[in-house]
Amino acid sequence: MERLQKLIAEAGVTSRRKAEELIVNGRVQVNGQVVKQLGSKFTTQDLIEVDGIAIERSPKVYLMFYKPRGVISSVHDEKGRKVVTDYFKDIIDTRIYPVGRLDYDTSGLLLLTNDGDLTNHLLHPHNQVNKVYIAKISGVVTSRALEQLRHGVKVNGRKTAPAKSEIMSVDRKKQTSLVKLVIHEGMNHQVKEMFKQVGFNVVKLRREQVGFLTLNGLVSGDWRFLTNDEVKALKKL
């Protein structure tokens, strides 16, 4: 059994938050009875209707996307900017949403799905799913700065978990560095803030990997469905 708002959201009717509003406003019926209690649980065998129209459970969709810079990691943007789901609206008729987020000016690997359980699993801090970033840094990064990152730094009053880091290359003429950083947390602007705390600014940022999934074979704006084996492996991370 699952929460009613979750069943509605996974059917592609609307977001879970909007589904809660529909329930509270008495617009949802289950087996012919209006249900206004949030948290009520039902199964896909129950007849669930929104405004008198029965919902249909959408098949699970799992895909990975190479998000370009200048795209919002959301299903909607109030400012009218391009969002990640714009790339799939004419291809996939099931409502999907991003697993976590990448900043507007950050590119790289982003997972999208309509599987709420997998989303929660991947984002839960306890599971410590590694994310690999390649950061172009203004300045020549020092070994002392990397050592600080490896021990954790304070971001917004909270100390980050130890990060794996290594310098991939240095351009002393342009005074820039390319650094690989591996973290498992997901605080807002975390990578940029971590480097800022050790005295450096991120010029460009790309997420190369989530768990065992990489960008291999994709270019910016490309995407592909995950295989069944990949989905099973993600659920075991």
C-alpha cells in the first residue's frame, strides 16, 4: 500500500504537493468515496479518481541525461527558463522528474524517473551514493586546500563529509586548475562552496558520475534509458 498523493503523482496527474492540495480540497475519490485525509494508503487495485476521472498507473521510467549549462533541474520554472523535462516532453508521455539537482550553470549527469522510492533511496544521506565532479578552478590549487577538502570544511554552518580530491591538471599560464572531487552529499551549491571555503572559485563545473553511472557515450543534451540491470544495481547502492 502507498500514500494516496504518491499514487496520484506517479500516475502523472500532478506533483505530490499538488496532489495533497487536491485531496484536502475534496477533489479525490477512492472507490466512490471522497478522501480528504493526507497519508491515507491504498493500492493500484483501488479505483482512484481525480475530479471524476480515473487515474492510470504509469509504467516506471528511468533515464540518464547529460544536462547542459543554462538549464534548470526542475519540471517548471517561474521565470520561463528552459528546464530539463523540456527535452523529453515530445518523447515521453509519462511525468518524470529529476533525482536531485544540478545548478543552472553546472553541466553533467542527471537521473530522471517517476520512481519515488528509487529517488528517495539515491538521495538519502545514509546510502552515501558517490558523485564525481570535475571542477575548473581559478588559480593554482594547493595541496593544503585539497587536504582541507579531504577532512571536510564548513558550508552554511555545517561541516561536509570528507571528500576525495585530486588535481588532474594545472595551467600556470592561465592560472587555472582542473580538479576531480568525489562527494556523497547534496547540499545546495556544495562543490562551489567547498572550494570557496579553501580560497578558490569554481569557473566551470561538470558532474561526471553518479554511483557507477558515467557520461561515457553521451554529449551535452544527450540522454538514454537505463537498462534493467542498471536500475537493479542502483536500488542496491
